[in-house]
Amino acid sequence: MEQTGLEFECIVVNDGSTDTTGDILAGLALQYPRLKVLVNPKKGKNSAFNYGMSHARGRFATLFAGDDIMPQGSLKARLDAVAPAGEEKYVVGLCKLETMSEDPKFNGHVVPKGKDRGGFTGVSYLMSRAVQVKIFPVPESLPNEDTWMELAVVGFTEWKQVHCGVIGCRWRVHAGNSINMHLPFPEYNRKYTLRMTAISMFYEQHKHELNSASQENLRRRIKCEEARARGNIIGVLFNRAPLIERLRALSTTNAFFYNLRRALFGLLSGF
């Protein structure tokens, strides 16, 4: 609520909290007229995001999780970055995020690397109304929203991407994240494999809307993920998916590469 220099609404979805969160939000709503508090009629992270987005009314919208921090002034800076796009229909602003963690290994990393590059994660997107309508609702059978969102932002190549170097989110890395590298490999792999089902789901839902290059890229990523899930290193390396996708897949192919990726988290994050 400390963002200044622009008009905005803040929609908070209470996803069934059993503590005093609801009372605190009710009090804040009286203090801040721009704050709108909703109670999710269903349960789950994606359900909450879908419900909140269905009530959003602004030309642009961005997602945020309850345990992250939005740096003061960052929302205005992100909006200024997309302003030159004017009235273009499909616009996505991309910003950076900075990790926060009590574990020094995962703390203080700004991603992605590169002076004016934004990231392809859920909290990094500032989405125009048309983009919101195309992405949401995210399938609620998926455990997370950002894989689906990335597939859309990358796959619809006609959308205008606007990168900026603003840190739009301080992202908390902790054991309560839906997936994190504190987990042992078998548990991480189980959760990661479930997340990656988004690729085939997105392909089946949107393949007829995508150009031939995007369709082929998704088919390659599906094959790459199938190889990764089987622990097939050769299948990952010789897949024809983009190099960065193959390297990401390789880092979670088995416990050795996973532990290496975890040990080199700061060095390898953000490419």
C-alpha cells in the first residue's frame, strides 16, 4: 500500500486463513479504500489467483504472494516502463526479483542477470488486460501458476515484451515455498515433474493459436521433460529444445546434478 505516483487497486484473496489474517485485512480495508479483500470460495494457490484476477479492473495487473515484498516505488517504475507501448493490446512488462532467505546460499541474488533484463516468473509480469484474459484462468490441477504463465509469454511471440531492470519483488525463499531447493532430490523431483505437466497441457489447449515455431518448441520441451523425468541424461542433451531449457532440465535429471545446482545456486541463477 506504500506504492506512490499511480492509481491502483490492491486485491487480496483470503484463501481460507484460520488465524487473524481476515480480521487484519478487514481493518486495513477500512484504512485504505483502494484495498479490496475477497474470500476465495474454493481452495488452492491457482484458484486464489484466478479468483483475484477475475475481479481485477485495471488496464495492467501483476501477481504477488503474501510472503514477498514489493519494493517502494517499483510499481510506478514498472508502469512507466510499459508506457511507451501505448495502446497496444498484448503487452507484458518484465522486471527483476531479488531473493530473500535466512540461508545465505539463497539470499540476495538478483535475477535475471543482465542490466535491463526482466525475468519470466509469475511475479515478474505486468500484464495488459488482453494478456490477462488469455492466460487466466490457470488450470487449478497444476501446483503453481508461473510455469503456465511463462509458457504463454514465451509462446505467443506476437505479444510485446518490455524488459526493465527494476526489482519488482523481493522473493522469500523458505521451506514453505511450494517447491524449493531445501528439499531432497526425490521430493523435489516429484514436485517438479508435476509442475512440468503444464507444458503438455498448455500445448493441447493453445496449439491452434500458436505459430509453427512455437508449436515445435513446445513439442521439443515436452520430449525434453519426458527424458528428464526418466533420468535420461543423453535424451536431455540431444533434445532440440533451446539450450537454456536443456541445461535447466539437466540440473534436475538426477541427485548429482541437482546437488551441484544447489551448491552453485548464486552462480547459476538468472541466466
